[in-house]
Amino acid sequence: MQQTEILSKLTTVFRDVFDEDELTITPETTAKDIAGWDSFAHINLIVATEASFHVKFKTSEIESLRDVGHLAAVLQEKCR
Amino acid sequence: MELRWLPKIDNWKARLREVPAISNRSDQWAQLTHLANARLDFVQTTAIDRLLTTLYSDTRPPPSELTPVRLGVLASSTIQHLLPAIRVGALRRGIWCETYASDYGQYLQEIFDPASGLKAFGPNAVLFALDSHHIAESDARAEVSDQAERSLDLLKSAWGAAAERFHCPILQNTFLPLFPPLLGNNEHRLRSSPHAVVRRLNERLRDAADEFGVHLIAVDETSARDGLPSWYDPGLWHHAKQEISPAAAPVYGDLVARLFAALRGRSYKCLVLDLDNTLWGGVVGDDGVSGIVLGQNSAVGEAYLDFQRYVLRLSRRGIILAVCSKNDENNAWAPFDEHSEMVLKRSDISCFVANWQDKASNLRFIAESLNIGIDSLVFVDDSAFERAQVRGELPMVAVPEIPEDPAFFPSVLQAAGYFEALDLSAEDRERTVQYQKAIQRKELIAGASDMDSYLESLEMKVVSGPFETSTMTRVAQLINKTNQFNLTTRRYTKEDVARFAVHPSFLTMQLQLLDRFGDNGIVCVVIGELKGVRLELDTWLMSCRVLGRQVEESTLNLVAAAAIAMGAKSLIGEFIPTSKNGMVKQFYEKLGFSKEAEDDAGRSTWRFDLENFKPRTTHIMEEHQLIYATN
């Protein structure tokens, strides 16, 4: 799966989780840039991403995925 | 672990976005209820809950129910992610639910501290959502062989204290079997293993819950059916102390909300079945009785038999069965009469409709014939077209999505939890017969030349008396589910009812109606309180099944006699209007009460003088039994 495809699919996940139809994300976006991306929302984001991409994150990965670029890179690795 | 019995709704998100613009508040609430009845994942569940709590932050939604559920949730780990699912589960049933959650680990203080947040919140239901780690795990170095018993004692004292302080129903999760076994297949022989503790605790919990009147949420069983990994994710436990995964939250919320429905007598009552490709394979009109797929000649035929057995068992525990089929009536009956392997018989079906009209009209007819609310029907049909037509016309009817393979009909119907019940009264078991008799009575009325001779021919008798221990369940059931013939629509728990029964200044009366067709069971409930020489009628309700049979007048005779015996000089009636009880607006007037007062909201009070009371003449023999509860 290409980065652009992953980003577009991730955008849908982010919009659903943060309930924000206009939300845009880039590889540079981090938890600081999105209002409401707290630890509670982070778990929701992880679970929603897992469901959407049919993948499972490792326990060690969950905490480190607080920026979109890293998240997309891990997804690309898993969706090979 | 998804809401697989619910349909997916096209453009769900766009429709949700349009909800705030709906100006009529009832329509807005109805649309939210509609959108909650979809196969929502947890992200959608959170989205609809966010809208729900925004729209109704200041004012409650229009009263679909007189009182909202105010649920206090006591937890030992993170449960914040479950609250939206509980509120949306309630919304799915038209119930408004407000929640309060304790800080985790604080649940005992919440119960015992008179200044606690929970006390201030004032719950009318309390849910113990304790986790397995908290309840079953002990120090890995210490051998604790009686951990299950210790935990059970803790639960019992917490339930007892909560019941005493809040006087409301108590709900308790069972425990997820998430610990890895240490011995293996015979794990139960190692009493100190956390896995064995959870298992023993879940077993013992059943008896303890019955003893304390606590209602269980059986997440152990649901997770066993779904697969534990879809409920419990150890990674999320280590990260966020979430024992139930967010992905399972929508199902969890629905399990809790169906108990709310059952507590309010709002569970579904009647299962309406299509025939061709639902109860058997093939089309009886084309294939003939010998050509349909049913029974031993094929695996698919066995699957249909298995579904019929499940349906029959539901009927034996009190669910009314009806048939709604597009067929010629003779063809439709033929398998019931002629196919040797049919499990369901003519006598199991309380109302049978086979014709070529649209199914929504036929469902209306079925509800009318059985004298039950159309919102108590569940309709099972293999045809997606028919399901969509009924959902469009009758949104209050539950129409599950069933898979193509009949082998999975029972598990989907089970998973939907439409018929959730807390307790079975003896009358639940006899219901099919009662409803069939009711239809026979209707046929008799069509044949009788006039009303008086019809009533006379019924040979009716009422037996009245105070509430008894053995009838409390039925009385509480009637109090909680009677909407139409109910003067005040006050809801009481079984515990409240038991209190009234032994209170010296209260009159409690149940009426059982018998006639030539059989026993109708308890059909009428009255609660009154003597204040000075006035007997104030707090509750007066009747089952609509017996409407127009002079039970109303007989009840007045019996209530008046009992009131006079208690020293009352007058009866004071009260009418509180709701969206459903318009039929009794003039009730007291018709019985000869005179109006004392009426306010702007339509609440009225009525007075009936007992000093020169002459009993009304009816066609009912009246018998009053003075059995007083002994406890």
C-alpha cells in the first residue's frame, strides 16, 4: 500500500474518531496539533486504525504512534 | 462482537449530521433512535453519543418514558469508554439514560460515604462493573485458596449496602475468564489459580445474585460466544486499564440497556414469523408439503427444524408466536397439519395471517388482534425486501437482519436480546393459551346477538385480594409495563410492591379473572393509601386484554368494599396524562366520580363518596379473599 493511500484512509479514521469532517492530516501532524488527541482518544484511534486496516499493533508500538508520519510508516510495514 | 442483528444504514454519518436541524423535538429524538438501531461500531457509537449529550445537555428529550434511567457505574478500572455505549444502547430502546461513573478504585467509598458523588447524583440503577484483575488476582507468591469466597463476600456486602442506600435495582457484571490456566484442562483442581477463581466466582455469582435480587450482565458468556480476544486485549489493559476493549463496547452497552428495557417491562413480547424460507426451505405454494425442505432428508432441513425448536422453546417461556406470510391461507397451514416433521403446531401460533397484503398492514392487524402494542413485535423474515418495507413503515417493530444460512437463525435471534427477561411468572408460561383464548372470545362476540348475553355467556368470575408473596413478580410486571389502561403510570419495583403489601395504611388489591375459556391470570392492580377518611388511589391499572368486560365496575365494587372496611368515607382518584393513556382520561367520570381539580398539564383528581355506595351490577361473580402476607 502506498503512503498516499495510507494517508487518505487514515484521514477517514481521524475524521471519524475526532468527529471533525474537515480534519486534514500530514506526516508531520502530531498529537499536539489536534485538539482532543489525548490518551483516551489515542486508544480509540489505535483501535479504529486496527479495525480499518485489519492489522494489530504491538504493545510497544501503541505508545509511540503519536505522530501521523510514524503511524503511516508502521502501517506501510504491516500492510506490505 | 458486533451488533450483527442490526442493519447497516446508508449514509449514516450524513444523516447524523442532519439531526440538529430537525426542529420538532419528538421527530429529532425519533431520528436519533432510528440511527441508533444500526450496526454501529464503537467510533459511530461515540459520535452519536456526543451529539446526544450536546443536544440534551440542558433539557431532557421529550418523555418517551416518564422517568429517565440514572445509572451509577462503580468500577475498579477504566470504564469511561463504555458509558457512551450504555447511553446509546438505551437510546436504541427509546430510553434516556444519564450516567455517573466513580473514579476507579473508589467504588466502596461511593457507596458508604454519605457525601459521595454517587449519593448526590441519586441513581435509580447501580451497575457494578468490576474487573477480573481486581476481583480474582491475588499476590502471585501467596497461596490464597479461598479468593473466590472472599470476593463473593465483598460483592455481597457491596450489593447489600448499595441496595440499602439507593433502593434501586443493582446490576453486576460477571467476570471475563482472561487469566491463563496453570494446570490445564483440570484447572479447577488448583483453587488458588486466578483462572479457577474466576470460574468459581462466576458460578457462585449466579446463586448469590438470585439471593440478593441482583441482575447479572453475563459478559463471561457473551465473550465466550464471540471469542475472548475480541473482548479483552491485554495490550489495552497494560496501556489504559481497559479490561473490555472499545471494540466490544457497543455490544456491552446493549447488554446493559436490554436490562433497562426488561426492568421497565419494555422487552418484546411477540415473535412474528414468515413461513417460506424462514420456518422451512422452499415455497409451499409451489413445492407442495412434500416438496419443502424440512427435516431429515437434508442438513438444511435439519437447520430449519433446529430453528423451529428454538422458537418453540421461546414460546414455552412466554413469548407469543404469530405468523405473517404472503400465501394462500390453506397452503400456509398445510405443513402445520400434514408435514410429519413440523415441530411447531397449529396450537403454538396465537395469531396466523396468510394473505397477499403488505406485511406492515398485517403486522398492525396482528398487534390489534392480540391486543398488544405494535412496539412489542419482533418480525423475522428471510426476505430483505419485506424487512425493509416493515422497517420503513413501522420503525417500532424490531426486524433483525438474519443470515442466508438458517443454521445461524437461532444464534442471531439470541444475540439480539429482544426477549430479555429478569424473572418468569407462572403466567408467562401460559401466555400462548391465554392469547388464543382471547381470540376465541373475540369470535364469540362476533356470534353473540348482544353484549349482555355475550358477557353472561362468558361465565366470568373475579377473585381479588391483597398482593401475595407468590404474585409480587406478576404485580410488579403489570405495574411496569402497563401503559394504556393506567391512571397514574407510577412504576414500582418488586421491593416497593412488597413494602406496600405489608403497610397497614395501604390497600393493595390484585384481581384475577376467570371465565369459561380459562384463567386470564391477574389482570388488574390497585394501590391506595388511607389518609384520614380518604382513600387515595395511587395506582389503578388493568390489562387491555380484558377491556369492555365490566372488570372496571367489578374492581370499583371490590375497592369500595375494602375501603369501607378500612374506615374510608371517600375514594380519591387521580389521572396523570401520558402519551399512551388517553383511553382512561374519562375513566373516573364514567364510574361516577366527580372532578375535584385539574391543572394545566391535564392532571386531575376525582372524588367518590362511599357513604351511600351501592355496588354496580355486572355479569361478573365477585369473590374477595382476605389473605394477608405474613412477612
